[in-house]
Amino acid sequence: MKRTCLQALKVMGKMFRKLLTFEQAQQLIKEQVRPRQLDSEKILLLEANGRVLAEDVAAKIEIPPFSRSTVDGYAVRSEDTFGADEKNPVTLKVSGTVAIGKMPRIKVAKLEAAEIVTGAPIPNGADAVVMVEHTERAKDFVNVFSAVTRCANITKAGADIEKGETVLRSGTVMTSREIGVLAALGKAEVKAYKVPCVAVLSTGPEVTEPGKALLPGKIYDINAYSLSAAVMEAGGKPLYMGVFPDDLEKLKKALKHASSSADVVVTSGGVSVGPKDIMPKALASLNESRVILSGIAIKPGKPTTIGLIGEKPAFLLPGHPTSALLVFYLFVRPVIRLMSGKGSTSGQEVKATSGSRMFSAKGRKTFVMVSLKQDKPGNTLALPVSTGDSGAITTLAKADGFVVIPENVQFVDFNQEVTVHLFEKNC
Amino acid sequence: MKRTCLQALKVMGKMFRKLLTFEQAQQLIKEQVRPRQLDSEKILLLEANGRVLAEDVAAKIEIPPFSRSTVDGYAVRSEDTFGADEKNPVTLKVSGTVAIGKMPRIKVAKLEAAEIVTGAPIPNGADAVVMVEHTERAKDFVNVFSAVTRCANITKAGADIEKGETVLRSGTVMTSREIGVLAALGKAEVKAYKVPCVAVLSTGPEVTEPGKALLPGKIYDINAYSLSAAVMEAGGKPLYMGVFPDDLEKLKKALKHASSSADVVVTSGGVSVGPKDIMPKALASLNESRVILSGIAIKPGKPTTIGLIGEKPAFLLPGHPTSALLVFYLFVRPVIRLMSGKGSTSGQEVKATSGSRMFSAKGRKTFVMVSLKQDKPGNTLALPVSTGDSGAITTLAKADGFVVIPENVQFVDFNQEVTVHLFEKNC
């Protein structure tokens, strides 16, 4: 038998070998890749948007830091106003004015009042504020036309946050609102989990970097670009490494460099069976590397290989753009999220009605790319996009998400209810 | 009458003055602030994630750039295989091998075949590919056990994208998927709309920058921090300017500097009626500035002032953190989105059941901050958070979104269906 014939047999052998299921692959990643939260670092609160808090934050001050008026009016001793109404005002002596921004020196004694504005500290002696609308000023005196109870129109010191109270917990994603709370406590810096750095490289003798001239027989690289963007969407920081030729030594060097410069390594191409499995070979032949799984019973994405270089997870994705991005979404994204401290919550889902029959690949969990279309009000159609060639680039741009068909189901029928897992939408 | 008494009358006059409705304010912004898309700039495709395309992109090459095989096998002339089956194979002479990454020099003549791998260019003469699984190699010959039709297992040049085809339109938000398509076309740079720069400053004699010591009677600044983060969430680039004292000349200078350094100016504090309306005064007294509206019948956020400094929109928000962030969300965010080319789509909404009765402020469109809580499966409760003091900081962190109560509705009852407008959630 000739070499090619042996190869054909090898191909067929691999095809019929029992592949890991999707869930087994997930389990192996959890047990053997063991992604963990990265270390924390001090960052400026002004740069904390979208980052994950890596400390429990307890209030070192109370909020508000002093009792303050919630209205414009007069700070009074509430007992002095008892019985006051429209017909029987109480007359108080105005002992001074309380300004915003400093503690008042004046004291409100019996039958006295201090002019006060919203937000200003309550002067000593006073225990309530009468709204300006319920008063009438006459020189150094003020007529109060309404009785107030103790604490009326006052926010007490510590009413919002008590000193020592734990206000935010480690693991919280900081949005504009959490950042507001941290600013209120006077924090200009916070501890946040580091952002996972993900090295991204493509391989293939036919792959050319965008921006360069395209020679006959070549195609432009898609994956290092789309995967770098997908890394950002997952909350990571991409390290774009470009395109590498199918050269074992160069690939080994690239993998080594990637794993020492980044927290995760993602490659695409060179994982198919036969002569094109150079990436798993390069990974396996590195010192301190380990191939954890090679081949998953999913469509697309079957030849995916996952391993470790030292302690750094390495994901070797297929070269087909749609397959690469889907496998990234299924297996890499959750790892990036876990490392960033965001936890591996699944993305957004919507219910829709299948717009046509969608077939599964025998024995493989099948992911059908669909676009969504508003049908009647309250009904959304899920339309499969270009099911044939997973290399088709436009499939990517047209898909809003994907429908999952389990291994034991032959097809999803027309008009059946389906769950669509949505891709990122930057809108 | 004394000064303070006159002031009280002024306060009451302003209170009963007819305020602009929410919709009138929106209309005035549209007609007089007239936010427009910013200019475009060339950016690297690697940095395009989340940016808005500012050009129609037509394909300068076809995709794929050459007809290629979708399987491993043999490139053949389909007519040579007619009639071939398991029992009657057709024997073809193997004239050579086609590799990936360069155009094949060989030609497939009658009764010839060329070994080919997935993705490799189809050699001249061949018009179909037989899968390796349906062949048996014997030295320089191959037995074909299955007939193929013309174009079988071939993706034709241009099948995915035709040369000249407009692939992406100006105005598209670029995600990993659009970036993949642009890379496929060989673009390493694209034209994108500039990101709006938004200057953010706080004012108030009591306001201290986080990180500094807190003197008695002072509070830490919240708004310049929470609003800077909200600018990022809206797709803008914040320019943090910090805290300014209540000094008309200093504020005028700050506004001038802000408007010359940024595309939009956002301030908070100093907009209340009475002695605290220093921000509208500062805005009005600038050259080439214009106050477009002052006061909107909304709660919270009534004293909001909106104007122009030259052609730059200026939003003077209230000092209360929750009010400031809500008004930002209602009026500033749509302007930032419009300028960035993203269009002013409203945020995400969910249906929920009100967890308690929520009251509106008389004659004002009322926005009630709520947190969401999963009740029974399929039912979400909307619970109002701290309705009293809009200065309460924790209100911010606890709220998932808000419920709108129209001007002519007194309250939303317990157990009533409500629409909750969700705040940003970085998860």
C-alpha cells in the first residue's frame, strides 16, 4: 500500500473513532485545564468600568458624612414648632445662615432658627428643617406656618451607608453605578482582577495577512482578526500574533512565545486529520505541554484540540472562520470569563420559531447559525444561514446566533420553537 | 421684604411655572442641539471592535479568490466518473498533487485525476472532486467508486462574495463577525466614525475629589466618576475634569475649556433654583453660548439645563447622583450614540410585575428606580429602591433599571405589569 492509501485508512479510522461529547469536553476543561481567576492589581477608579472588583469594600466613612438638610429652609428645634399652622405661626429668631461645604459654627438655641440650603450640615441644637415654602421672613425673625417632627427634612449621618458596612463584594462587575458608590467612599483606586491576555495566531500555507498583496492561490487571514475581536467581546485583551507558516519548528517557537506572553493561547488552522494536523503535533512536542483532548462530537468544530502549555490553556481551533468563532464561543469564552472573575454565565438567549427544517450531523451536537427576523408582532423567525460551507465568510456576518440540535435529534422541524443563543451585538 | 423673602417668592414662582414636558425637551434637543454624526477617521481593523463603519465596503477581490475543494480527495473531470459505483469503479491516472497556498501548474486531462486537499485550488481541466473515502489508490492510479456531478465538492471562486459586491454598509457596528468579513477582503484599515469625547465635571463647594482628605462638612464627588463611566457605557470617551468650586469665573473658564477639548460637555450640580443656579448662569454668560431649556417636568431631574457652547451640546445635570445618572441616560446617552453613528436606539427592556405601589410626582413624568427579583418561574418582580432621597448613593447600586409613570397617571399599583428599562450591565 502507498503512503496516501495508508493515510486514507488513517482518516477513516479517525472518523469512526468515538469522539468526546460536548459535555465530556466541557468536563475535561474544568478538571484538567482548570481555568482560575487571575491575580488582582490596583487600578484607577476612573479606569474601572467593566472590570471586576477583587476586594470586599467596607465603608471607611459614613454616608452622608454628616446630617444634612434635604430642603431649602430653616433648621429648628422641632419642639419649638409644635402647634404652628397657617393661622398660628410660631416666630423664631434667625441666629445665622448655614452654608454648604463647611461645618456650621452657629448653634440653634431655644426659639431660634438658622437659614439653611439643601445639602448643608444641620447645625448643633437643631433637629429638623422647615421648608422655606412654609415660612415668612421678617428681618431677623422668621414665621413658621407648619409644625415639623424630629428629623423632618434631614438625612442623618450614615443613613445611606454606615461606617464599616461592606458595600460591595469581591467579584462585582463595576458599572457606572458601582463606580459612583466607590467614589462616594472616597476611593480613587480599587483592586480589580487582571484582564486575561489572549495570544491569537493563525496558520496555513495559504493564509496571508490583510493589508499585504494577495498572491495566486492565497486567501486573507480572517481568524486572527475575528478571534482578536471576540477576545475583547469576552472581556479579554488580545495579543495579535499574525500568521505562521506550516513549519513545525516555527510553530513550536510561536506557541512557546505565545504562552510566555499571554494567559491563554488560541490558534486556528492546522488541526484537521491527515497531513494537516500540524498544530496538535507542535503542541504535543513542546516541553511541559499536554494535549488534553483532540476531537469533539460537534458540528462544526470537530477537529478542535485543547491542551496546556505549562499552566496556560491552549485552544487549537479549526481554520474555517465560522467553526473557529463558534468553538471560541463554546469553549474559550467561558475560560476567559472565568479568568477575568466574571464567571462563566452563558450569553443571551431568545425564543424564536424555526423558519425552516434544520438537520443535525449524525452523532454530533449540531450548531446551526441563524439570523433572526421579526415575523408577526411577538414572533421571531430563526432562519438558517448558509448551512453548507462552514468556510463561507458571509455566514458569519449574517448570523445573529445559533440553534443547538442535540446528538439524538435528527432535525428541528419548520415552525418548531427553538432557543437562539445570541452572539455579541455591539449596539 | 427682605432678600430671602424675595427669594422664597422666586422659588415658588419657578415651582409653578409651566415646565417643558419630557417629550418637548426631546424635541428641542433634536431641533436646536441638533446632534450629528462626528467625522470619520482611518483606524486599524484590529482596533475596530465596537466602532461604527463610516464607509460602504465593496469587495475588491472575490471570495473565495479561486475555486477550491471542500474535501480531501481527487480533482477529476466529472464526465469521467459517470456510471462509477461500488461494483464498477472507474480507474483514473493520478497526474499529480495539488497543494494548498499556490496555484496548481498541473492540468487534469481526460481520464486523469489530481490528489487534492480541502481548501486547495481546483486545477485546470477538473470540474469536480471525489472524496477520498470513495476512492482506492493503487500506485499511479486511483479507483473511483462513486460518480460525481459537475462542481461537486467545489466552492466556486466568488461563491461567497462577488467582486464589486457591497458587503458592509456605512453605519454598521463592527463586531468580531464584521471584522472577520473585512479581514477576508484584505482590509487592514477601515474608515470609522470618531468616538465622541465627553468632558465631565462636577461643581459644588462641598464636593471633594476621591483620594483626597475629607474635611468636615464636605462629601466626596460621585458624579464625575459615575458619569465618566456612563460615557464609556454609551460608547463615548470621557474627559474627566474633576471638581470646580462655585465660582462664576472659574466655571466659565472650565466650560470654555471643556467645549474646546471635547464634543459634548456634561456638568453636575449648581442647577437648582435660588442661589444654587450658578451653572446655568455660567453657561448663559459665555460668548457664543445659548441656554436651550432649563427645567423639565420629570422626577428626578427637574432642574436640568441644556444648551450649546458654540456648536457643542452642554448638559447641566442636577447634583444628586441618581438624578444626574438618570438624566444622563435619558438625554445625554442618545446624543452620544447619535454622534458615534450608532443611532439612538433605546436600551434593553423587560416586562415585570410591580412589587409594590409606586407613586408619581404630580404633573411630572416620574422615573422610579427598581431592582429586579426572580419571583416564580417566568415572573420577575420590580421592587422600588429607596424612593425618598435621590441623593442616596446606594439607590444607584441597587437599581437594575427604572419604571416610567406618565404625567397623567397617579400611581402604578401593586401586581401591575410594568416595563423596566434596564441600565447597563457589564456582565
